[in-house]
Amino acid sequence: MNNQRRTVLKSGSGAALLGMLAAAGIITPGIALADWNKAAFDAKSMADTLKALGAGTPADSKDVQVTGPDIAENGAVVPVGVASSLPNISMVAILIEKNPNALAATFTLPEGTEANVQTRVKMGQTSNIYALVKSDGKFFMATKEIKVTLGGCGG
Amino acid sequence: MGNPMKIRAANKDGVTEVKVLVSHEMETGQRKDAAGAVVPAWFITELVARHGDKTVLSTEFGPSVSKNPYLAFKFKGGSKGDKITVSWKDNKGDSRSDEATIG
């Protein structure tokens, strides 16, 4: 028996169920987020990820800054930062367009925490990095291209 | 239980900056070992930082966060001697919590 396949099937239906519950309004997306957002992290493309995060099509904003190197020699460790001067930011997410799964991390910021986070991510190849922020309930995005000379996703 | 996290928290002008270095493999599930078998995914899914009882940051990670994840953020408030607690859990159900004092 192929155990991995079982797990995939099981988790797949779990995510679908969560989606159904959210659609039916039984649980709001905000509450669903309290658990790891499997749908968003499993989504492959940018569009699917944005949909799973409930972001739709975010507007580009100059008030969101993505920081990182122009060229990353080692794709396994790419320092990335997101900062924004927009008001009431409750969520920040880092997406990497060409990774197998676009979403790298989401940060939920309670009131009092500044919209200024830094972390390190893996990049499989040269790609655009997107910073998504939620300000006053609306989503905004900024992008930066990082060139990778050595991929960090195995292979 | 993984190895201890390194946590630094410093208060300057009423804003506390917290830097966390977690010790974790962060295996993506994309890699193959020498025999060609896929190395199963093993990564931190959630990390929460608290100042006293108040949550100051909650994050969700995917496998594309680097090995031994680094995280830095700032929040308003906090004073010298206050406790910062950071806890994480991974997709295998393992978890860990560490404390630091704001300096």
C-alpha cells in the first residue's frame, strides 16, 4: 500500500472540506487562518496562491518595499525583507513566482507590530519575489526580481 | 524537540526589535537522496512570538523558508527585562518553545 498516496488523498479532501466550509460561511477565512493555510501553501501558481489567501488581484503599491539582493549566489539562503508605510497592516506574505509552491511565508501582525519583517527563503531559480500586504482590508503588492546563480531547491 | 533557538530582543526608543534564529532542517520534500528516494518534507509550519501574554507576531512557513530559519521584526512597546517567548511547530507534530529577555 502506498502510504504517501493515502496521505495526499486525505489532506486533499481536508483542504477541500475547509474550502467548502469557508464558502458556506460556517467558518470565516480569518478563523480558518488560525490553522496552517494548507490550500495557500499547496497552491502552485501565483494566481492560485492569491486566491487561496483571499487576495484576489492586489494593486501594485509604491508604499510596499521588497528588499533582497539583486543577485543571489546561493538560492538556498536568500535574505528577503518586506516593509510598508501603509496604515493598519494586518498581514504580510512573501511569494516566489517560480518556486514549486509560490507561497514562502505569511506573517500575521497584531496591532503594534510594525510592517517590517525580514527572513530568508529558498529559490529554485531566478524569479520575481512578491510582497503582499493587507492594509485596511485591501491587498497591495510589490515585486523585485532576484537572479539566482545556484538553485536552492535540490535537484 | 529541536535544538534551542537563538533569540535577541532589544528595545530602542520604545520599539522592540526581535531577531530569531531557529534550528530546523526545513526539508522541502523536493530533494532526492543518493539512492534516488525523495526525502520527505519536514518543515516548520507555524511560529508565534509573544511579549508576556500578548502575541506580537504569528507566522506560517512553507517549505521554501531556508534551513535554520531567520526572522526579524519590530513591535511597539516592551521594556528591558520583559520576556519574549517564541514557539514553533512543524509538520511532523514536533514543537519547541524558547524564551529571551529584552535587553
